Amino acid sequence: MTALATELAATMRTPLLETRGLSKHYALQRSTRAWLRREPGEVLRAVDDVSLAVLPGRTLGVVGETGSGKSTLGRLVLRLERPSAGQVLLDGQDVASGGGAMSHRLRRDVQVVLQDPYTSLNPHETVGGALAEVLKVTGSVPAAGRPARVAELLDQVGFPSGWAGRKPGQLSGGGRQRVSIARALAVGPRLLVADEPVSALDVSVQAQVLNLFQRLQSELGLAYLFITHDLAVLERIADDVAVLYLGKVVEQGPAEALFASPAHPYTQALLAAAPKLGRRRSTTSAVAGELPNPITPPSGCTFHPRCPAAMAVCREVVPLTTTTATGQRVACHLYPGSTPGTEPPVRPPSTPASGAAAVSHPAPSPGGTR
Ligand SMILES: Nc1ncnc2c1ncn2[C@@H]1O[C@H](COP(=O)(O)OP(=O)(O)OP(=O)(O)O)[C@@H](O)[C@H]1O
Ligand code: SF4
Ligand SMILES: [Mg+2]
């Protein structure tokens, strides 16, 4: 390999965005009674010790049931919330300790696309006017160049140029989402945090908007942190997937390996319940059993009350994260290395970390000992 090729390969591996041990714990207000009794306040661990990486030009999908911490994670990455612990790094630099210049870079490089663009679009403003306003406010394009840039943005999201004079109320849900994507693109970001960007759309429109995300990625080299409750959406769009349960990552790895051989019983349950794209069904209630109260999560593995493979150890001991033979990082006592005191499996040198190897994880038995 030439020196340039080596350097390029190294650059490709440096995450554009990384979270290290990122946590958001909300201290809840104490009741008067608790206050009078001087009882400690309750804490909700919305995001708990999450370490993830998004590589340039790639899509990291984040999936989990409602309340698993997906949007909180997105807000932490965007610095809309302060973390309780941990770091967010952009190009390897901690955004919290980078001062004003770093905040500016984060605002330029990382933009957001939300589920419901209607709430963030001014109903009285035309599409072209809204985009021109972003260009003006951010100072990214001088006045003379704005009409051309607006036309370019609309073209990029497949919006007929004649529609620049339309207002949000005159557009379909898919049209409005295209406008919000164009608005996110206006400052030339490298990463989009997309929080349930297709969840409110009809299934046929979902496919069109996902196609648009894919086309923009290949044309502009964008990276995505793509948040959804729908694994079928991630099967279509993600390169890597992280599965959140009660604020913690229970499994993460290359999408191909994770969909071919999901390791964690929670991922398996989500996948078993996930519809194929085009047949809508929410994972909100797809997994058997109630989502526990996040303020008083179960002991040991927090999934144990709902897990068909739960063992005695699961109620007592928090599983550590280990790597499976197929390349996923998983926190589950079914895997050697997850129970403190056990050895992680030795990966044969030829086994690719991308997870293309054959399935060799232990399958949880539905009648596991409880
Ligand atoms: N400001 C806050 N104060 C206290 N608790 C909060 C706050 N924001 C979020 N939470 C709690 O944090 C947990 C994670 O919420 P979050 O909105 O991140 O979940 P989510 O995975 O995005 O859910 P959904 O799929 O419904 O959008 C939930 O239990 C939620 O009630
Ligand atoms: S087997 Fe145990 S550790 Fe693994 S998911 Fe089930 S309850 Fe959790
Ligand atoms: Mg959310």
C-alpha cells in the first residue's frame, strides 16, 4: 500500500462523530412528601454510557422502543442538551472543550431533520423564502448568490423549481420533508441527525424519502445518524446499527451481520416483530411484556423480565459488552465474556469484524431458566 493509500485508509476509519460514555440523567422533581422526609430525588437515566461512532459517508441507525433514549441521544449530539457524563467528538475533537470555534463547526457540520417538519416551517413563508432565509441568517451565501443556491437545493431534493413559491400547507407530508432536508443541506453539513424522518409518512412516500436520503449520501458524501423505532427502515438504509434499551446500547454492529444473525434477545424480538418496509407496524408494542419504569429499572440485565432466555444470573449481574463471532458488540450473559469472570471468545484471525462470517452465537432457548 502506498503512503497516500495508507493515509486515506486511516482517514476513512476516523469517525466523523463519536460518543464516548455519553449519559443524560434527568433529576426528577421530588414530591413535597419526599422533600420533607429528605429522601433523595429520583433519577431517570435516559441515555446511559453510550459509545458510538459514525464514519464519514456512512449511516449509523439507532433503534429502540419508545422511551429508549433515541431522541435524547440525538439532542446530546446536537448539543441541544448538556450531557451528565461522557463526550461527543467531532473529527476526534471533544466539542465541549473546543470553545466557540468548535460550536460553530458543529452547527455547520451537523444538521437535523425531524419527524414533523410542519411544526418547524413557517406556514406563511414560501419554500424558496424559507431556504433563502437560512442562507441569509447563517451568512453562508451572499445575497446575489442566494436565488441560484435555493434552486440548487430544491433540485437536490427532487423538488420542481416551479414549487419554490408554494407554502407548507400546499405540500404533501413527503414534500414538506423534502423542504426540511433542503433546509438542513443549506449550510453544507457533513452529518445529518435524522430523528424518525419517515415515521409520519405514508408507506409509499417513506420509500421515496429513503431513496432521497440514499441518493444524497452518494452524491454529497453525507453521514447519517438515523434514529427510528422501525428496524425495517434500518434494514434498508443503515450500514451499522445500534440497539438501545432503557438508555443503554445492548447490541451494535454492522447492519448486515446484525440482520442476518441478531445476537441480543431484544434485537431478535424486535426483528421478529418488524414488518418488511411497506407494511407499517410499530415496534412500540412489538416485544412481549411491558417496558419497565425507567426510573426504577430492573436489576441485573434490565431486559430480564421480558427475556425468553433469562437465567438466574440475569437478575443479579449487569452483563458486560463482548464481541460475538459475527462481529457484533453485545451485552448479554448468553455470550462468553459478558459475565464478569468469563473469558471473551478468541476471534480467529481470518474472521472479518464486518460480520460476514457464519452464525455461531448460542441461540437463546424460548424456555430458558428463570
Ligand atoms: N427533559 C426530560 N426530563 C425528564 N425525562 C425526560 C426528559 N426528556 C426525555 N425524558 C425521558 O427520557 C426517556 C427517553 O426519552 P426519549 O424521548 O429520548 O426516547 P425515544 O427513544 O426518543 O422515544 P420515542 O420513540 O417515543 O420518540 C423517556 O423515559 C423520557 O420520558
Ligand atoms: S439472556 Fe439474560 S442477559 Fe441476555 S438479554 Fe436475556 S435476560 Fe438479558
Ligand atoms: Mg424520540
